[in-house]
Amino acid sequence: MQKTIDKFFEVCRAGAFINNPSQAQRAIRSIDGYQKIKSKEIRDLACITNLNKPIEAIDLLLQLLVVVLVDMRQCHENEKKLSVLLREVLSPIGCYFTNIDTNDSDKGTKAFKVYVSKNIISLLEKGEKPVVIFEHKVPIKVMREEMILNCHSPESVFEYLKNNLKGVYITKNEDQTLNELKLTASRSENGDRYTAANIELYEKPVFFRRGQSSMNSIRKHA
């Protein structure tokens, strides 16, 4: 795993996590020997960076993912140890894709608008506060396994994630349906577990924060 650790700090120094130091902190703290590192230390690594556009940070993160996948292929133990790091690295990439979809590219890799289920919008319209779960339309476990098999370059990782990486808020009841169908960490037979669970996404990403959002805040940022 040393290659992953070396590459991680290389992209940190280059500024890949300049807007996402907390994700970087959680990523590296999952590795033995780095549990006490602080987000400020991550931020300070990139005190001098030449990055001008969000895509430059994404390019660095894609390079890191390629190294992570190489280490994961070497042995199953590496795959388990690096799974948290992989998940945290995917987070800013997912934010970038969503921001591009919503014409909020100025937000770069920061979380802004998110995908939500139609049931969440329906409850908010009734003035209710839905109990929600954040998850990924294609489970992280599935993406990890498929990338290990099929992604061997930054370009192939980018294309795969562009088509599969989507963070979503769903209701607790919808999450329970996925559990009952045993689809929390796998694809359905047709590849779309949301269809199997009768979960429909709202037509576009919205400004939503767990426990704090209302339809007024969603309309304000529409």
C-alpha cells in the first residue's frame, strides 16, 4: 500500500483536496499509522498550488484512484484496508459531476446540490421532515469491484464514474425496501436496483441538507 500512501500525499501537495480537507483526513486516517492526522495538516500541504480549474483537481484524484486500484488488485487485504480511502476520494469527484450537471461548475468539488428521491420532495411539500439516508445509486462495493476488474487508466476511471457515481438521499423506508430486497450492496438482475425497489429520483439535483431543508430553501437555490 505504500504506493497509494505516497501518491495520496503527492496529490495533497498538488492541491487535489484543497477544498475537501475533511474527506482527505478521513481517507488517510483509515490507514494504520495515520489515525491522528488533522485536516489542517492536509490543507497546509497544499499551501502553494498551481491548480486553476476544478478539472485539474479531478485529474489528480483520478491518478490516485488508479494507484489505489493497482494496490487493491495485489491482495484482498489491501482491498479491505483501502476501501474507506476509495470512498472518500470518490466523494469530491461525485460532487464535481453533480455540479457540472446543474451548471454550478464554480462550486468545483464542493458539495452543493444533490440528488434526492421523489418521496423526499413529496414529504417536504407537505411540510414534513423526512428521515433520510445518504447512499449511492450504484453501491460503493459494486463500483469498487467493477473498477478493480475494468479500470486501468485515469480515462477509464473517469468514464466509469461519470456513468455510475451518483450520491443520493432516499427515505429510511426506501432504504428498508432495498434491505428487504437484499440490494444494499449489489445490483439487481437488470442492473438498476432503484427500479427493482420502486425508488424514483426527483427530476434534477436540489439544494438539500439533512434535517435542515424545506421546499423554500430548495426553491431559493433552484
